[in-house]
Amino acid sequence: MSLRYPDSPALSARAREEVLTPEALAFVEGLHERFNFRRLELLEARRSRPAPADFLPETASIRSAQWTVAPPRADYADRRTEITGPTDRKLVINALNSGAKGFMADFEDANSPTWVNQIEGHVNLIDAVEGTITYDSSDGRHYSLVDTPATLLVRPRGWHLPEKHLLDDSDEAVSGALVDFGLFLFHCGRRLLERGSGPYLYLPKMEHHLEARLWNDVFTHTEDALSLDRGAIRATVLIETLPAAFQMEEILYELREHSYGLNAGRWDYIFSMIKSYKDDPNFVLPDRSAVTMTVPFMRAYTELLVATCHRRGAFAMGGMAALIPSRKDPEANQRAIDAVQADKRREAGAGFDGTWVAHPDVVSVAKGAFDEVLGDRPNQIERLREDVTTTAADLLAAGATPGEVTEAGLRNNVSVAFQYISFWLSGRGAAGINNFMEDAATAEISRSQVWHWIRHGVTLPDGTPITRELVTRILDEETARIHAEVGDEVWKAGRPEETRDVFVRVALGDELPEFLTLAAYDLL
């Protein structure tokens, strides 16, 4: 068997010659042959499981046993600030130079998975690891790495996403996760270890501990195949689905020799809460802006995450600050910065070991909040949070979320979802909208809330019911406003007809599609 891919003229010679080498493709092919069947079985199992209602009785012995994950590595024991973003060359340099402790280069939610984006991203990561990455912009500015850049982490795509550009002999697409992971490990795994670091990963979208077991088996196979020491690969799992929140201990256990902790993926978690209980009116949430980290079900989830991680000797990483600072309105900007600072102080005070930001200008704010708590300590894993007693009912208390559904909230959801889909179809997976960095996760919340509100006949404060007709009118108004703001040329480049079609399918259909990125992928 041999893998086939399109010879896109947009790919650079380096991408063809240094990334898509016969040896690298043979390695990815081996991962596909060995693990794809299990991947597909696990995805099918998701569809047959009911929404989570309690912790798993069959794994109670794991939760009650005494065990810990592998200890932190000396080269990356301090994770108090991590910045995230796509693998665009200029953005990689800026993120590595941002002053954050780590940079998560994202092949997933902050990335539009065009073939060029995926493969050129690996060129950029190779150069970043080698320390040779540079970029010259059209305005004459030259970008290169500082002497001590951030530690590199990489997020491959989730188990559910295919890579349609890489096919086996039976025309089956290879898993996007195995492509991203395989190319990164093949080209950069040993390079990183030789430079005193290691291959650090973030693993997204898992819904069951058996999916973590599959990743662990992939890691073990890769270490053997590439002659890496056992445990060389270390991975942080994003707890961003409701089912995974009920299996935090089990996920850490499955990955324990490769584990680097858990992360509170707050935006996808809200989306998963809606999706898991889409037919239950008790799980209808208010405006997205009202679903903060202090509402009951979000506080329960984050406190359980810290307590679970620290009990097992693992890092607990906080959620994303999506603010993009604006210099146009200093007073509004300061209010936003103050809110980020309060959020990060809350995380540090709750026991998290570090947190995420989306923009370099927010790094110092987040770092300062953790400096106040950590001081010279690299982390606070020793803080066990034995006071936390989170129940299944606490995790499911979505109905206790205060707030209301307003026209402004509905209009914002429609606008953000439409704009993000347009950016994504145009090849951009992270987009600044209304001074926030929006990615696939926030767009998923926006479109699923619209669907949920229609599904359950939610009314606005003035008694107006949210219907498909109302949303369609708002969509017309918002798209007309966006068109007027950006002009004809930008509007046409944003693929507006296809964007609208995707929005209608993922927000206004009879059923709630599992992921908007799957619904739109054929259009890339």
C-alpha cells in the first residue's frame, strides 16, 4: 500500500522535498494501517452512547487506586503562560517570541485544514525547532527568533477529522490526527530531544478513556519505530467534552507514562454540554457572554480538573483568554484587560498551574496573575485541593446558569458564526472578530446555541420567540451590515453563498450536525 496526495502547485518545493518524503509517508502509512480500524470503531461507539449522567462504575477501581502519572520534565516544568495559534510562519515566530512559557502550534481549531496549511505548517515547525525560522513581510520588516523562545507544543486534529488529501490504495482518507502527529514526530521528535526539549502535544476532542488508550498505543508504537525512549512523548489532554469530564482520572491513567496533564478547554466544553443534551430543555443556556467560568457547572468542572490532576501528580492548565487588545478605545480596552486579569487570578487561586492566551499583548497580564501565586515555584501540583467534592449533579447543573437570551446575544451568535465560517472557507482558522480571537470552538458555541434556542422555543425578553424565520431575518441584516463594512471585493472573496449554506445547515437544520468543520470540509 502507498499513500497518494495531490501535487498542489501551491505547495513549496521544501514542503514536497522535506515534509512529504517517502520515509515520512511510509511512517504515516504504518500508523494508518495499524490504528485506523480502532479509530473508526471508537468513533462509531460515540454514536451509540447515551449522554453522560454519572461516573463510570466499571472504572471505579482506577479512581480509588493509588497511582501517579510520570513527573514533569525539567525542561518544561513551568507552564504558567501558554499562547496558542495556527502554524502560519509569521505567527509562529511572534508566538515563540511572545514571552509565554509555551506556544501551542495548532493544526486543529485555530487552523483551516487546507492541504497547503497543513503541510507548509510542518515546514514552519521544522524551522522553528532548528531555530532558523525567519519571515520578511511586505512592509520590509524582518522576523526571527529571540535567544530563548517559548517551548513548542503541537495540537493535531481530533480523532473525528479525516485528511481527504492523503488517501490509501482503497481511496480511504487517512486520519487527520495521525497525519499531523506522524509528520511532526517523524521530522521533529528526535530534533527536539537533541536540543534538550521533547515532543509535547495537546490532544483534543476525546470523549472516552479508550480514545486516550489509542493515543497511548500510538505513542508507544512511535517511540519504538523512531528509536525514542519510552515516555519521550508527553501529551496534555483537553477536557473539552462533557463525556471526558466524567473520565478525567481514567484518561490520565491510560496516558500515565506519556501524560502531561489536563487542560480546561472551556469553549468546546460549553458546546459539548449543548450537544450532549440537545433535546433537553433543562440544558438551554443563556447568551454566550453570560456563560462564564464562575457559573455552577463550569466551576464544578474546573475545580474537579484541578483536584484530579494534582491528586495524580499532573499539570492542570486553565482556559483561553481570547481577548485581542484594541488601541481605539482605551477605556473599553482597560475594562477587558481587567476582566482577563481577574479571570487569571481566579484560575491561579483555584490551583491551576498555568493558562492560555490568544494574543501576545495579553501574555504579561496572565503571567502576572500566576506570578502572584506561584512566585519562584514552577507550578503548584503539590496543592491537592482535597476540599473539592464534585458530584455528577454538579457537572450537569447547566440549568442553574444565570442570565437570559437576548436579541444582542442572538445577533452576535449569528454574526460570529457566519464570519468565522467565511474565514475558515477562505483558509483562516483563527480570526479577530469584535476584539476577540474566534476559532472553531467559539463558532461551534455560536451556531449550536442558535439551533438549541430554536429547538426549544426560547423567547427573547420581550416575548418574541426565536424561530428559523427570525434567525433568517437577522442573518440577512447581519450579512448586509458585514458586506457594507468590508466592501464588494472582500465580501466576494469570503465565499458568501457557500458560507450562508454552511450556516443554514449547521444552525437551522432539523438535526444538529456533530461538527461544523465536518460539514464544511468538502468545500475546502
